[in-house]
Amino acid sequence: MEHPIFFISEILSALGWKDFAHHNPHLTHTWLVMVILIVSGAIFARNVQMVPKKGQNFLELILERLEDFMVEITGPEGRLFFPYIATVFLFILVSNLIGLIPGFFSPTADINTTLGLALCTFVLTHAIGIKVHGVKYVKHFLGPVWWLAWFMVFLELIGHFARVMSLSVRLFGNIFGKETVLSFLFMLACFYLAPLPILFLGLLVSFLQALVFTLLSIVYFSGAMEEAH
């Protein structure tokens, strides 16, 4: 099967990294997204003004809406993990959108990327629970009845590990589907006319999947902060 042509892979191939570039497009495009976010953040941070201009105003609007959305679910205590939520949302959103550009690949269309993000949420969920409750966090796994604790622990562990699968497969499946459909349409019609409706749908899917992953992460963090019943 012929591999699609990605600009970054071709550039790295010319630099002598052909095998790595063609076998790991999710890594090379993850690095690209990281560079985009870091450079954009540095530019906005350097030019921060009391009266924001268009770029700063747009970024502040996104972050303020995201923070308000999170605080409505978690309360003010949720600001503890807002930096992670904002970073994950922006990373997933840019990763989803970059695949809409011909010659580029969405890192989130690879299960390795989405699994890594899901594991980050999984680990941070329990880190927050331990930070808030200390050793009492274990009560979240024991259930309300002591003589069923052994069974509840088993169920809770299955449920928590299922979250990793749910987060990773949902994001991967939707973005991979979007990438696959667009690839076929671009091959059938070399111009944007045929894929145009799918491009608009891809924009919607890209935003919604970033929001869904972020929302579920917030819900898991909020659950870890609550008192066990």
C-alpha cells in the first residue's frame, strides 16, 4: 500500500531520517503541533497588553470560556488543574485541525497519541484525588458497604481502566475516520470542490472531539475531588 505524502516526512527524509519519518508521522506531527503551540504562546506572552489586540483577544476569549465552562462543573477548586485542561484542549484542537491541510497528518488519528493523552488524564485523575484526600482517597474504590469492598474495588478498577480505552478510542476513531474520508475524496477529486462539505464537517468534528475529551477529563478530575460516599 502506498504511503501518503506528508511534507514533514519528505523534509526529514531529505535530512537522512527517511525510515523514521515515514513510519512515525504521528510523532513528527506531534512535534510540529508542540512547536506551533510553544511559538504561539511565546509570541502572545511577549506582546501581552492591557488593551488586547486581535490575537491576544482571541486567545483570551478561548481560555476564559474554557475556564468558565470548567468552573461551572468543578467549582473554583477546579482551577487547580486548569493549566492541564487548557493545554490538552489546545493540543488536541490543533492536532485535529492540522490534518485538514493537504500534506499534513493529525497526530490524534493515531492510537498511540490518543492513548498517551488518555494515560495522562488517568494518572492526573488519581494524583488529584490523592492530593485532595490523601490516603482517604482509597474510599472511592471501596463502595458504601464494607463487606462488598473487595467486589467494589474490582469493579472500580475495571471502570477506571475502561476510561483510558474510552478516551483514547473515541478520539482516535473519529479523527481517523475524518482523515480517511478526506484522503479518499482528495484522491477522487484533486480540487477542494468535492471534499468541501467534509472539510466543514471536519472542522466541526475537530472542535467537538477536543471539547469531549476535555469535558470527560474535567468530569473525572471533579469525581476524584469529591468526597467518597
